[in-house]
Amino acid sequence: MILTELFFGFLRVGCFSFGGGYAAVALIRELVLSRGWLSEEMLAYMIAVSESTPGPIMVNLATFVGSTRAGLPGALIASLAVVLPAFVIILLLSAVLKRFMGNPWVSAGMEGLKACISAVILAVGLDMIRSNCIGGGAADWTALLLTLALGFLYFGAGPLFKRKLSPLGLIGISALLGAAVYGI
């Protein structure tokens, strides 16, 4: 039963996660929280781990959730289900993409999807900040200050150092700050 739930749950995530892994985080979050597969805190940890390990975040999260729910078979089923729709869609689109990309309606639709995906990613990020910094009704001032400092580093580093901080660098700095502030 759990393997079927994992398959169809992550198949749905794979079908509707336009915009890549970060856009899928909202769908994965809704799936795992509504079914009680992970707590909000564990999901936040797994998003951080999935971001900092090689591979697409969506596949890493699916593999982890599947593994925690049903071991190796669950990991394989969830991973397969989350990538299957993209695999099929890319096969089909590659056959017809050249023919339709010059169409102004298709181009306009793609621009609309980009705006939608940006909004979904922003909403997930803000919701994660809210739940991690103000979870349970009381503000976690340490987490809030770390979030603001890391945001300043990421967005302010470009003008300050004439070079944008890479996401990998930000992840490394985040890990070091987290270990220093919260202890190992």
C-alpha cells in the first residue's frame, strides 16, 4: 500500500512541478505533510541536505522520503515516479519543439510559466523562513539573524565584492555559521 501511495504521490509531484526542483518543493511539502510522512522540521532539514548533495533536489527529496517510508523499494519507487513525467514529456517535446518555438503563443505561454515559477519559489522560500524563524508562535531570533545575514551575503556580495557569491559558497558558509552558532 505504501509503495502505491509513494508512486502516485510522487508521480503527481513530477507531473505538476514545472520550473524544476525548487518549484517542486511546494508540492513535495504539501504531499509529505498532508500524509504525515515527515514533520515540518525534518522536511526543512532534508531540503537543506538535498540542496547540498549532488543531484536534483526533487529526486533527492523523493529518494529520502521513499527510503524513510519503505526502505530501498520505497526510495526506488519514489525516485522513478518523480522523474517519469519529465522523462516522457522531454521525449515528446523534443520531437515537436523546433516546429513550435517560433510561435508567439508558445513563447508567451513560456514567459507566463517563468513568472509563475518565480512566484512559487518565492512563496516556498518565504514560508520556510516563516516556519523556521517564527515557528510555534515565538520568534527564533538567532535563526532570523542568520537568515538575514546569509541573505545580505548572497544579495549584497555582488556590489560589495564585484562578484556574486555562488550558491555552493553560500551553502558552505551556512553550514559553518550553523555549526558555530548552534554547536556541533
